Amino acid sequence: MKRHRQPEWLDDAKWGIYFHWGPYSVPAYGNEWYPHNMYWMWAGYHEEHFGSVEEGYGYKDLIPMFTAENFDPDYWAALFKEAGASFAGPVAEHHDGFSMWASKVNPWNAMDMGPHRDIVGEMAQAIRKQGMKFITTFHHANNWYYYYHLPELDTSDPEFAGLYGKPHVATEGIGFSDPTHDRPDLEFNEQWFTKLKEVIDSYRPDLIWFDFCLSRFMDKFKRNFLAYYYNAAEDWGTDVEVLYKDFCIPPGVGVLDYERGRSSSMTHYKWITDTSLGRKSWSYIEDEEYIPIDSLIHSFVDRIAKNGYLLLNFGPKASGDIPQEVQSRFRELGKWIKINEEAIYGSTPWVVAEEGPMKLEKDGGFNEAQDYASPYTAEDIRFTTKGNALYAFSFGWPEQELTIKTLTAPPKYASKDE
């Protein structure tokens, strides 16, 4: 781990795409936490549309409805490439315990159930065919806390423990990264690691991204994973990276992630943002509100000017169709990037990151609210550099002229004759 160095290709790549897709996409309601919320505050909605959770109609019964009949991995990958992404891939397993690959260690998987397809494997092949790097994201650390294990609900039936987790009663605070509550047991730590090893061995991802909750895991399992992944990459002759949240692994071993946020100033370290085109949900819902394209471009440029990267999410429909609002934004973004690509790919921050009146009021995660209001003007400028060139992005079209105040005349030095 101490010898690990961040891949140069990631610094050049700048951004990628991933997607939340699984049985939770079937209801198209609320958000991707439907498997959790259907057992309490959304129980009425679930009963109206699918059946009563108290009578055993649980999340497991949505899996056969997740058919993905229109899923076309080559079309998806071509769209990601058109958008200008340098890496892409799926949520390999969300909090719900359903694996999106052909798993031998988890019977609750997309090959044996639902669409009966190896989603991770098909996307790996299609994405690499487009010349992009492949990312898998893992959220399964939170499966320990995700379901309400009450005696009258199907979540506590040992028959379904592979999906819902071993029956236990998690303490208050379910779903958050607070390490003071009950921790996953040894068996769950081992299962977490085993799933990761299976994906590493089968698909050789270039990037592995983790959601929250690693703070509750035994350190030795996190170290074992890092060693296994980085040693495997050396055997493959490939440079790989781990992306993580909440400083849950040692600094320098991976790249820190800010969910729906970013640094308010240029940093001395690399970081990445995971955010979604949908403002309400990470998975597909019918009443979604999508980020305006100008806000998406402004926040992206602000990130790369401050030493950051972007991991952009969208939610496909359960059928495998990509919403038209998502497709149009990807294509608009791709057109803009095509014009400005020399200032993006392979660039680095300059001496100064920004100029202008708009400053982020909050640092770190969940600070995107300012972007939605599009408070930027032509006076807001961000800088990148590459080779001997300096690039300045203006976040608006000036009415008459644009003066970049950060660019000053060099000082006059006395000549040798004076």
C-alpha cells in the first residue's frame, strides 16, 4: 500500500459515468433507498402497487420484475463515449444485497435472477471496446444496516438471508457512517471481501469506488482488499485506483470522494465528486428533476480547476432504457467538451484556481445547492494549464469585454547595467 501511486491516466481522464440500476428501479418511486423505506414510511405505496409487506410481499418480489429487456450495453457505452467520459461502469452492488454480476458467492444476482444477464461483465466488454477504462462501485458495506429486521417481515426470514443479511436488529442510526453503533460481524466482513475478490478476478476493474460505511469495518479486511487489488493489478500490468469516502482508508492509498459536493478551494491532494444528473434520486424515478446543463458544466470546470475529478451518475429505467433527459444532457455535454477538450484532458490546475464573485459557501460534501441557481456570471473564471498554455474558462458571455484581473504584468527588474 505504501508503494501505491495514483495512475497518470486518471489525472488525464478527469471524469467518468456510472449508474444506479437494479430491482429498486422497478417501482420508479422515491429514490434508490426504496428497499429500505418500503418497510416503513413507503409501506402504503408498496402495498398499493405490489402487495403488503406485513403479508410477506417484500423487496425480493420485485426481482422478477427487473427484466432489463431493452438493455443494450454497446449503445450505452457509445453514449458514454459521445459524452466525453474517460471511464464508466455500473453499481456492482448497492445496499440492497443484489449483485449485478454472475456471482458464485451470492445467489441473489442478475445472472441467476431478474434479467438473467451478467450486467457487470457485459458493460466491461462494451466500455473497453470504446477505449474507456472500467469502474465498478460498491455500496454493499451498508447492507448490514439497510433492512428492518422485524419478526413479522420477510427480511427476517433465514431463507432470504443472502439478500437481506443475517437477521439481527441494528441500532438506531441505520444507514449512516457512525462507528459508535453496532458493527458488522466477522462473517459479514468476510462476505464483503469475498464479493470484491470475485469482481476483481472476473472483470479486472480499473477503478473501484466505495460508498460510505467502511468506517465500521475491521481494518484488516480493508487492508486485505487493498493489497489483493493492487497486487492483482501489478500482475495484470495495469495501474488501478480506489476511490473512497470519509477518510475510511489511509490517505494516499486511494482518492478521497465528496458526495454531491467539492472542495471550495484548490487542494494539495487529488479528490473526486460523485454526483447525479437527478436531483431527487440516484436511481430512475418518474418525477425526477435533472440538473441543467450549464450548472453541470460550471461545476465540472470548477472541480478540475481545484484538483478534482467527476464521477457522474444517472438512473436507467428497469427496462434498460436510458431516459431521454439523460441522453440529451450527455450529448450536450459531449459537444461542449469536444470544443474545449484541450483545456480539460491532461490538464492540471494553475497557480490560481478561480477569479470572480461566486465562491462556494461550504466546503466538502453536499454543497451543490448554489449550482442549481446558476449564480455564475462572465466575471467568474476558472483556470487550467497544460504544457506552455494557460486556459481561462468564463462562466458567461461578456456583454462588451472581459478583463481577467488575475493576469498581471511581470515586475520590472533592474538591468545589469543599472
